[in-house]
Amino acid sequence: MNYSMIGTKQENARMSNNKYQREIKPGVFVDVYDVLKAWDVRNPALQHLIKKALAVGQRGHKDAAEDLQDIVDSAMRAQELDGTKECEHEWLQQIVYGKPTGLYLCSKCGAQQL
Ligand SMILES: [Zn+2]
């Protein structure tokens, strides 16, 4: 969507030309990365969660449920990455060129076992 196509001339004059930025105070534009940096959010799953939470359903109403589920999943992943919760591994056999390698990878945390 081109934001320059919506809003009044006055509003458009104040819009950043970066659609990911928001004006949080008059003349002060930030994007989600500025927010993550300001709050020192380092957990990548939490970063993903925050980005999602700030834009739930913006791709369309039908996508809202999907976005909310993604947030729940990201919260659980954040717990795992934080070490506050053990991963309940979901082992998938690694297949290379159609043949199992004998290695199993966790689809959730990337842990490996033979
Ligand atoms: Zn795991």
C-alpha cells in the first residue's frame, strides 16, 4: 500500500516515506527496530513477537488469527531461547538427497542427535 495515496495533504506531509515508520511524537519517526533497540530486546523470538504484535491483522482481517497464533508460538520459542523452559523436542530425521543421514534435528530448537 502506498501511504501517500491516503490521508489529507497535511497528514501526508507529515508521513515518513518509509511505510514501516510511525510518527510517535510530532516530527519523530521510529520503526520497530528503533523500539527493539531502545528497550534492548535481544531475544530474537521476542523481537519477532513484538513486530507481529504491533501489526496484528494489518495484512487483512483473516490473517489476524494467524498472527495471534504466531505470537503465541513466538512466546513459547522465547521461553526456550531464554533457557527458562526446556524444549519439548520434535525430532525430524534429516534427509539429504532423498536418503536419511541418521541425524535427527529438532524442528523447534535446532538441537541434533544421532
Ligand atoms: Zn528442541
